[in-house]
Amino acid sequence: MPNMSKTELSLDQRRFVEDLAALLVPWGMQPSVAHLYAYLLLCDEPVSLDAVTATLGMAKSSASVAARALEQFGLARRHSEPGSKRIRYGASTSYSGFIAAQAALMGDLGRLIEERARGISEGETLRRLRYLGSFNRKMEATILGRISELSDEFIAHGPDAELQ
């Protein structure tokens, strides 16, 4: 693969960025955030916002907002340059932040439904709402539990054999 410190993307790399973004947007990730994340995954080294804007064609303000969102999800890391105010961003090696945020939303949804179901419904509707609330809370717990297991597994054993 070409060195991604250059600002040009090959056709296959551009397709990867577009396809990955198309998959992340329905999960609630903003398009600019999804495009930046896909691009950072391709970069061997952290890149400046200027490189991002030149490569992806987004406004610098959009790139900055997207980079901060990725930082909040734990999907990107900020790198400072000694003696400079310039900041570069690189893909993080932690991949669970966005999924954990989605799981937390499921838990919030479940708790809201469960807390209010009795006051707004009865009979079959109440039963359906209680099940939906329980389902969402259990999904949150399952996802967060599996993230923890995978993290512990990686710390103990490293990546899959094919990645070693």
C-alpha cells in the first residue's frame, strides 16, 4: 500500500473511505466524522488538518470538529508537534468507544421505557414495552461485557494468530 503520509488516495482507498463511511453513518456517526475515521485508518502516521482537508475536500472547521468527535469516541488520538501549535491526528488502537456509546444509548432507551411503561400503558402494550426496555438494557450489558472480555483477551494474548 502506498505511504499514506501523502495527500492523494488511490481509487481503491477512496472507495474504502466512501464504503466505510456509508456503513458508519446509519449507526449515527456524522458523515464527516465517518470519512475522517476511514481516512485515518489508512494513514501510517498522524496527519495534519491541512492534509485532511486537502485529501478529503472538507472544510478545516469540519475536519477539526470531526477529529474532536473521533477523540471523544476514542477512535482517534491527538499528536502535538514539539515547538509548534500544529496538531496531527491518527487512528487509535482502541476501537470500542463508538460501540460503547451506542450500547449506552441502548441502555438509556431501555431504562426510559421501563421507568415510564406502567404510567403510559397497560395490558399487552405494557408487556411489549417492558420487554423492549429489558431487551435494550440487556443488550447494553452484553455489549459492554464483551468489549471488556475482548480488551482483557488482547492484553493477555495479543492479536489473533494471523495478525502476529
